[in-house]
Amino acid sequence: MGENLPLLGKKVVLIDDSNTIRRSGEIFLSQAGCQVVLSEDGFDGLSKVVEHQPDLIFVDVIMPRLDGYQTCVLIKNHPHLKNIPIIMLTSKDSLFDRARAKLVGSKQYLIKPFTKKSLVEAVITHACQPKEQCDGAVE
């Protein structure tokens, strides 16, 4: 069972205002065994992160009301959430955007459209300790 679901037991919150991105991410990560919690904006995402205490958070950079940078800062400033790795999802690929993501505490900057492999690799890199725990997860 572990071979078919290499990320079994990993909990991920995916925050993105695009229904297509949320559904794609949910399918890709669920196929690898992750429990995926979806959110369509930063405010709702914060409450889901507090409620579910995930192993990893994916957050879109550009969202209405509370963008990904602001969401990341709020999570990183919370004493019980600050150690959860955050990966920014975006179609913006400038050096400025990457630097800003790093400044607010993001561990990785993933360009959309993403692939199943890139999402699974991000979970392995940032949420699997030790790494052997998720060996064989990337197809």
C-alpha cells in the first residue's frame, strides 16, 4: 500500500482562488496519498491551516482580499504554525517575486501550471523527515 500511496498520512492545505488549480492539486496530491484541504482565499486558508495543522501549505501569490505574501506572513508570525513549510504557487516568475516570497518565509516558489511530479517532489522535500519516509514517491 505504501508504494501506491507514498505520501499516505501527509496533510496538505492548498490555497488558491482558481477552482481549476485547486482541483488539479487535489487530484495530483490525493493520488500520492495526501489528505488535501482546499481553500479559495487567504482568510479561509488561515482558518483551515489552524484547524488542520497540515504538514505543508501551498498558497497562490495573487488572490483577492489577502494575497499569498500576506497569508504567508500571518502564518509565519503564528507561534503554532510558523514551522509549517509554505510553497508559493504563481505564474509570476520575476527575480523580485522570488525574493519577496523568500523574505516572507516561503520555502519554495512553484510556477503554474505545475505538474503532479513537481507537487509531489515539493511535499517530499519539505514535509518528509527523514526523506526516506517518502522514498519512491516520484514517478
